[in-house]
Amino acid sequence: LNFQNARFVTSAPDIRHLSADEGMEVAFAGRSNAGKSSALNVLTRQKSLARTSKTPGRTQQINVFALDEKRRLIDLPGYGFAKVPLEMKLKWQQALSEYLQARKCLRGLVVLMDIRHPLKDLDQELIHWAVASDLPVLVVLTKADKLKSGVRKATLMKVQEAIPGFGGDVSVITFSSLNKSGLADMEHVLFQWFEA
Ligand code: GTP
Ligand code: MG
């Protein structure tokens, strides 16, 4: 398993258009602008594998990246973007919860949050859905470089304290796409999910 081997496979407009439910998938989810696509690029050592943007809502399709014949990384569109019409938001939430429940090849869910705004309502809901589907969750507090070390540690501790409330297999790391802190921790968890 080598994350550098990641290559783009396809963009799907919705979950029903994903390829056959075979092999293993790990999905990256989180609010718009949380840093999902940036984290995928750091993980795969490819500058522009996943498209990143200063404009929230950049990733509107489900992007699929293959690591090998069996393993895939999934970049999901962000949620919670204010400018998206309510009807579209509800539709996406519905699709996301269905995906978490139905997708048998899903090995784990990475939930990314800007460390300055952790555990918003939709983040918590997503973690609850994943736990209800027996999926392990890795909470990634992104943009850790934006905070001084003291505040960063305090935020990590606060989030860690909230984790037992979800039940299930949920762990937390801090991460920065700028200085790559937390990358080894992320790889460690994904290795476990993909090897199991
Ligand atoms: P959507 O596709 O819209 O849901 O966004 P996304 O979650 O994929 O976020 P993306 O990776 O496109 O990053 C959003 C913005 O945050 C970009 O301007 C990135 O450069 C910036 N960003 C992402 N990660 C980090 C980080 O670790 N540190 C800093 N300082 N900025 C980051
Ligand atoms: Mg994106």
C-alpha cells in the first residue's frame, strides 16, 4: 500500500454513480473549505491530484482515486456551505447518510474540521451516522498551523474529551497541509483500515 500511487479514476455526480461496491474505500468528508482536498494531496504527495480552492464548495462531485486494484480514496463534496440552496443541502445529507449505511466496501471515514471551528452540528451528525454503521472514524483537525501550540493543544484536548460521547471507534489528530504535521498519524490509521 503506497499512497503515492494514487491516481484519479472518476468523478461521480452522486453516490449512486460510484463504481461497484467492491474492494476497500476510505472516504474524506467535512465542511466546505475544511481542507479535504488539500489533505488528500499531502497524503498522496501530489500537488494537484484533488482540486483545492479558496472558494468553499469547490469539490461538488465525488472524486475517486485508486491506490491499487483493491483500494480507493474518496473525496466527498463538503457540507455546510451557506450559499447552497436548502433543498440541495438536505439531498446531500440524505445521500451521505445512505452512503455510510449502504456502502459495504467503506473501511473508515475521515472527518476533517478546521481546528478553529471543530465539531459543528453537521460534523457531529456525520460521526453519529458513521458510528451507527459500525464504521471507524478519524477526526482530523486541519489547518493546525493557524494556531499557536498552546491553543492547538487545548483544542485537541477539548475535542478528545467529546469523543467518548459518540461511542464507537473514533480517534482524533491535528493536521496541517502546510507543514505536514499529523501526516504520519493519518497514514498510520489509514494503513490499519486498508490492511484489515
Ligand atoms: P471543498 O472542496 O470546498 O469542500 O473544500 P475542501 O475541504 O476540499 O478544502 P480545500 O482543500 O480546497 O482547502 C480550502 C482552503 O484552505 C484552501 O485555500 C487551502 O489552501 C486552505 N488549507 C487547506 N488546508 C490547510 C492547512 O492545513 N493550513 C492552511 N493554512 N490552509 C489550508
Ligand atoms: Mg475539496
